[in-house]
Amino acid sequence: MITVAIDGPAGVGKSSTSKAVAKYFGYAYLDTGAMYRACAWWCLHKGIDLDAETLDERFVTETVAEFFTEGHFDIAVDPDDPRVFADGEDISEAIRSSEVSTHVSKVSNIIPVRHILIAAQRAYIAAQGPEESFSNGLGIVAEGRDITTVVAPDAEVRILLTAREEVRQARRNGQAKSGVGAENVAARDKMDSKVTSFLTASEGVTTVDNSDLTFEETLDVLIGLVETAE
Ligand code: C5P
């Protein structure tokens, strides 16, 4: 079973390209950002003020722990239809709102929260998804900010997908017309960089800068990298 780990900053096109790579090889697709977004959505839904001057990190951690251990959270890792659920409600679109995008780093910056999610992500990677939901045994593409470095440093393929900031901001602005919340990508990267390292590749990680590549060209490069590992 092959694990493909892909990290990168906001607006680089990680989700769409990672999903396409997973589809191409028949692998499962794990969007770890969607897991952090689901946690932020859950906290907001529970009425936690994530803008509070002094955020009660212990309470946020307990709320996230409950979300996972009491079975409220679920995720589908089929690249043809990746979904995230909270108490059976499909929140896949809701987690892309501006409100969630601008608050998610408040939750993901809490180290004990990260430990809960990292453990869950490692279990999903080992089983190709929750309770082997996508169990063809071929492999999994997992994408996020700390997959190549922390979650799956032993992955067969490790890629840092990056692009110039203005290119990423322009892409996000373009997506904002199709339901993805508008946001400042640099601001989120700054917050996220406090706890994860995705701006430069760590040792053994291949950097792919797609600033001047089309979606298809990026995909070709990524497929080539996976093929050499297969
Ligand atoms: O990838 P996406 O932009 O959807 O990620 C949403 C947020 O989740 C990031 O801005 C970051 O705060 C958090 N995240 C993280 N570690 C990951 C993936 C995402 O902290 N592996």
C-alpha cells in the first residue's frame, strides 16, 4: 500500500490536484484540512467564541475530543465523493465558508487538538480511511500542512506543492465565486506557520511549484512522482 503525502499553503490547489491523483491511481483521498475545518465548524456550532481575547484552549480541546471519541465526526475518503459529517449532517460545503476559513487556525494552533487529529489521521492512513471504508489496499493520498513532516514522514511519496502568494490569492479569489469563502491566504499561512512547516520542503520532500503550471500540467508532474514510487 502506497502513501502519498502532499503539503502546501492555502490556495495552492492541493485539494483538487490531490483528489485527481487519488482518482488516477484508485487510491483513497484524505483531506486533513477538512478535519480541522470540521472541528472549527463544530466549535462554532457549539457556540464557542473563537474570537475571544483569551480562548479557553482546554475547553476547545475537550470539545474536539468529544467530537471524535463520541462518534459525532465522520469522513468519506472516496476521491469521487469526499465528504465530512457531523452527527450525520453533511457539512462538506459548510466547512468552506469564510467564517470557518477565518477561524480554523484558532483551533488548529492548539497543540493538544493537533495531537487528537494527528492520531486519527494516522489511523485513517493505516486503514485507508475510517474503518476501512475505502479498502482496496492500493494506497491513500493524504494532504494538509504537516503530512510530509509529522503525520506520515515515512510516506513513499512526499511532495510540497507551492506557488507564489499572488497566484494563490488570485486562485482563491476566483474560487470565491463558486461557493468557497473569500479570504486572505497570506494571513492564514502566517497563523498556520506557527505550528506547522509547509513553506519550505523538509529533507527528502520534493517541491513542486505550480505558479506557472495549468491544473493538467501539475497533475502530470504529481502522477510522475507517484509512478516512480509504485
Ligand atoms: O487545507 P485547508 O486549507 O482546507 O486547511 C484548513 C486549515 O486546517 C489550515 O489553514 C490549517 O489551519 C489546518 N490544517 C492543519 N494541518 C493540516 C491540515 C490543515 O493545521 N495537516
